[in-house]
Amino acid sequence: MKKILKNISILAITLAPHAALAQLVSPATPGGLSTESLENTIGTILNAVLGLVGVIALGVILYGGFRWMTAAGNEEAVGEAKKIITAGVIGLIIVIVAWAVVSFVITTVV
């Protein structure tokens, strides 16, 4: 019983400050909708997606490097790691070129 009371007390003390973080939304706020154009919205989404794909490509390169480091001299494993790194670099180049094209098109359209 003491353990349950202790846990409830700790939980209440921990969560008590969170109630003070609540605030009212001003009625002048239009509901979170922006007035951006469709082109800006599409550009923002594409930049976010290309950024995520770029991070994934860097992860593939790091994975290939890890495979190479753990190959322990096995030529077959080293060759496979080189293929992974090459694929990651090609993917990263494609992402950079795609980002450049999207940026050019968005700045030209907008």
C-alpha cells in the first residue's frame, strides 16, 4: 500500500507542472491555416521529402562503411560493401540534383 501511495505521489508531483502549460487560443487565430500559395506548399513538402531521402542515402553510405570495416579482410564482403557505398553515393547525387531542379522550378514559378 505504501508503494502504491508513493508511486501515485511521485506521478502527481511530476505531472502537476504540465497543467500550467495550457493556454487559450486567441480567437483571431484562423485555425492554423496558412495563406501560402500551392507552389510554396508543394516546394516545402518536396524539400522535406528530399531531405529525408538524403538522410537515408547517408545512412546507406554509413552502413556500407560499417560492412567494409567488419569485413575482416574477406574480399567478397569488401566488394559487397563497396557496392553498397557506390549505391549510396549515386543516390545522394540523385537527391542533390533533384533538390537543385526542384529549387530552380519553385523559384522560377513563384
